[in-house]
Amino acid sequence: MPHNKTPQQIWDSLKEGNKRFTGEAAEHPHSSMKRLQELQSGQEPIAVILSCSDSRAPVEYIFDTGFGDLFVVRTAGETVAPAVFGSIEFAVKNLDVGLIIVLGHESCGAVSAAIKAVDHAEVPVDSQRVLVEKIIPSVLQSRVKGGTDPAAIEAEHASITADQIIHRLSVVGDRLEMGEIGVVAAHYRLSDGQVESVRTWGVS
Ligand SMILES: [Zn+2]
């Protein structure tokens, strides 16, 4: 395990960081040139985070972290694709991260585009179509469970995406069983900056 930290300790430290951020008490750790220079020989991030590309969701700020702390993959609507799975697998296998977070967020444009596609058959014909195609199943699954408002669908989408990572990357399933990694699906609120866990595996 990296840094001798358990998945739970990593998750707790990131929750603490989010608390500092929302409480206007961010410490902006590990943000100096000195820290960057110390990392020249290699990186040992504690977690890999798949989040939305939305400019209001800068992951390092949200968790009050800095250089070398987080391995971050961002796509619109935190949608998965082969390169995304490959990036996450690299972080798990080669960097030994102890935690995977899939971070959805409030007022996600990609999720609302998928809702529009379902409700009004407005399906993009350009390159953005792929985003909608990847999110539509989350809209449908959320509604079957009774989650109909955008926030519920955003949360369900993060949860389903985390589930896909666990099932498609055998190394994640194996390490979960060994207690060497944790997985968290979470929802970040733009209104107050808070990250709320939606579903967790191996951590609480
Ligand atoms: Zn978004």
C-alpha cells in the first residue's frame, strides 16, 4: 500500500481536505516549487480520481491537495472510454494508489444533455453524441430506482461508473477483495463545495 495508508485513511484525509476547502480553511498543501522539484524522480499519488472536465470542478482544490497527491482523469460527464480505463489501471497497477473516486457533480451539462436526449429525443449528431450515449443508461437506471431529479441522476451516474470500473478492471476487483484499495462514488455540490459519498466499496 502506498505511504502505509489504508484505503480508509486515504478517504478520511481527502474528506478532511474537502472540509477545509468548504470551510474557507484550505491550506493549499504541496503547492510549492520545492514540492514539485522533490517529485522529479517519481510520483506516489494516494488516489486516482475520475471526474468531470467541468471548469467548476478542479479536483485538487476540492480536496485541498497539491502536486503529486492525486492522479486525475477528467472527461465531460466523467464518461468512460478505453483510454480512461487504461489510465485508471495504470494508477492502480503501476502507482499503487489506495483509492479510486468517481466524482459526479451538481449541474452537470453532460448529464442534462443525456436527460434531454431521453425526454425529447434530442440526440447530438456531432462528436458529443458519445457522451450522451454513455450517460443515457444512468438516466434510465436512476429513474427505475425512483431518482428522477438531475442531482439523483448525477449521483447514480457516478455510482454506475464506479461499478463499471470495478467490473471491467480485474485488478480493482482483486485488490478490493484483498482490502488493498477502496472505491468511492461521490457527488460534488457547486452550491457549497461539499463532496458527498453516494456509494462506497471497501471504505465507509
Ligand atoms: Zn459535468
